[in-house]
Amino acid sequence: MEINNLITHLDEISRITNQQWLEGLNDRKLKELQFHNADRDKQRIKQLDSDTYEKFYGNKKFYNTVSKSKEFVANWIKTEAKGKVFLDYACGNGNNALLAAQSGALLSIGLDISDISIDNAKEEAKRLGITNVYFLQADAENTKLPDNSIDTIICSGMLHHLDLSYAFPELRRILAKNGKILAIEALDYNPFIKLYRLLTPAMRTEWEKAHILSIKDIRFAKHFFDIGKIRYWHITSYLGAYLPFLQPVLNFIDSILTKIPGIHLLAWMFTFELNSKNSTR
């Protein structure tokens, strides 16, 4: 699709007001919007006392231990975004869309149901002086993007917030011929991680808790895409949140354990590629 025409289309979508979005969302989506608006409200976060912050954001310390998967995703974006129309699908504060823009994307788009997230992303793009990026509020299950308009898509920790029976067909619809998607998601097998999720209910919506991905979701994705490489991450590395001096050792142990059949399903996260069917890649 010609870039100027795509930008015109994005302008039309961006004229949909937050109130109009609200009127078109069902109860599940409204709860997601409200949760993520609160979760990404910078002023609200600044006002939280330490105990309340720990209740809602105590899991952040574990994300400091995932350097290996973060490096893999960042390198994938840098490689796959260059010269392409890139989409950060449910972009949050837009970090991946901004990285794609900086990596030479023809146009990088970030969309999210949360208007506060989109405001944060626009603010950061302006601060960095990045112009080949476009952020807009949208429903990931009904993006209103044109058919076959996106070359490369990143789905970073957000598919479990969606109904995949709507999200996968929508992704297939907007993905261009020879298009490629990378998803990084939590995996729903490790009993200790499942227990942690159970004990920290304030950190997640009810839908999210009930829809952490598993291999059955990959099987479902096969109805819409050709499945590429699947990789598994972080069986022990998150213990570095408590034992930071052991982080290199834990990462090394993970490099072995995540390749052992059966054991690999204990990973905290996994990445998988989805390619447009009949792709020549």
C-alpha cells in the first residue's frame, strides 16, 4: 500500500475520539482499557507508597533478568523493520515501535486500546525527535487498518490480553504477502510461576490470568499462519531478581535447559514466528 495513502487512512482512524472508542467496546475490553490506563498513568505511579507499588508492580524486578530474550527481540526488530511498514500491535508505551523507527522502518505504527499509553508513546517520540512513527488508539481485535497493509508485526506480551479467535484473523487480514510476525509471550506450564500469578492478582486482569498462552494456541495459530521458529526462554534466569550476582550462571543454565524436550515447557516465556500463508520466505 502506498505510504501516503496509508497515512491518510491512519489519520482517519485517529479522528475517532476516546469516547467513541469507549462506546464501541464490550465489557471485557473496557476492563482492559481501564486497567492499562491506570497501569501506565505516570502521575498515579509517582503517588504510590512503597507497599502499594509492590502490590501492583512487584513483578517488575523479574523483567530486569530477561536480557537474553530482550536482546533477541530487539535484534529481530532491527533486522525485520528496515525498509518495511512495521506495526507494534498493542504497543503500550511504544518502545518497540520507536526502536523499529530508529532501525529504518519506512513507517512504524503503534496502536493500543489505552489512550494514556498512546499519549506516553507520542510524548517519547517527540522527545527523541522521531518522525517516521505514528501512534493511535485502536482496538487490536478490530484495528480498522487496511487489508494487507503491514509487512512486519511485533506482538510483545499482549496476545494473552486478547481473544485469539478475533486477534489471529485480524492479524492475518492486515498482514501483507510475505509478511512476518514475532510474538513473545508468557508460557502457561511452570507450576511455580502459575502459583506466583495466583498470589499476585492485582497485577493482572481476570481475562489475562485465564488466557496465558500454551502450545494449544500455537496449534490454533496454524489455521491462519505458517508457524516459524519457536524458542523458549528463562527457566532459571528470573531467580537473578534475588541473586543478581548469579545472573550469568543462570543465563548459561537456561541456554541448556531450554533446549531439552519437556523441560523447555517450564520456561517463563517463549517466542514464535507467524508467517503469512503461501509466503515465499
